[in-house]
Amino acid sequence: MAFVVGRRKKLFFLVLIGFVLGALAWNFGRQQKEEDSFPDLPVEMELEDFELTHGSEGRKAWQLKAEKSSYEKEKEKIRLVRPDFVFFRPEDDSKVKVSSLYGRLNRKKGTIHLWPRVRAEYEQTRIQADRMEYDDSYRELVFYGDVHIQHPDMQAKSQSGLFDLEAKTLTLWNEVEVLLGEESEEKRVRE
């Protein structure tokens, strides 16, 4: 009797193992079919130490470096963590360096958005703002929200500002306040 019960247990375990292996094979085949039926899904990619250079007509327009980035294929947007941009002026090879905590690059539209704590440097001029936008077609850096400009003989603040990369002009609007000369230098030393 013990012999018959032992054979039944072995037979039961063999049937159970066969059933489990059959279920695994069926599930694997089904997953393979599902993957093959959606080949055009957008793939997001994440990179660390991301670097990209953009230009036209053999000249660099800007260069981007970021600690981390993720790419949205369908929207052609790159989300950035701690981006550092360098914008090149083709007329005299001078540079405007801009950094922030976060950013977004839209490759299709040629636009860049940075936020918060935007910092920009151009020669002796320092600019701080909450946000910055750039459009390749205009070659202008537009700053928004609590914009502060610091130059050796001048300090200014406003809610909006525009730096034209080609003309090297800085235009401020919306609640503009300017301090000139020695008064500006004293205030800068105190801060």
C-alpha cells in the first residue's frame, strides 16, 4: 500500500511540474507577442553627465551640460537636472553662461526653458532670475520673475528682462529699479 501511495505522490508531483512549466511557456509566448505588437511606443531614456552642442553653418550656437537628463521621444523634449548652458556670440566669440536647477530643451522647436534660480554671466555682468526662455530663431535670452542685474557701476532689478545675444543689449521692463555709480558699489558690498 505504501508503494502505491509513493507512486501517486511522484505522479502528482510530475503532473504539477508539467503544469507549471506549461503555464510558464504559455505566459512567455504571450508576452513576446505583446512586445512585438507595439514596436513604435516612445522610449524614454535617462542619462547622467549629459552634453550636447548645437550650431549651424559650422559655428556653435550653444552648448549644454547637465547632471541628469531624460528624453521624451514622442515630444522631442529633454528634461534636465542642473543644466549649464553656454551661448556663443558668433560676432566676437564671447560667451554667456547660464545655469539653473531644472530645464527643458525642445529640440523640435529650438527652445530652452530654465527654472528656478537662474544665474547668467556675461563678461562683468551677472543676472539672476526665477525663469529664463530662449528661442533659437530670435537668439534672445528672456528672463522672468525677480530679475537682478549686477554690473561694476550699476545694479538693476525688474520683473522681466531680455538679453539680445547679437546686439549685446539688455532691456528691462515691468517694475524697473536702477542704482548707478558709487551707491551701487556700496550696496553690492553690503549684500
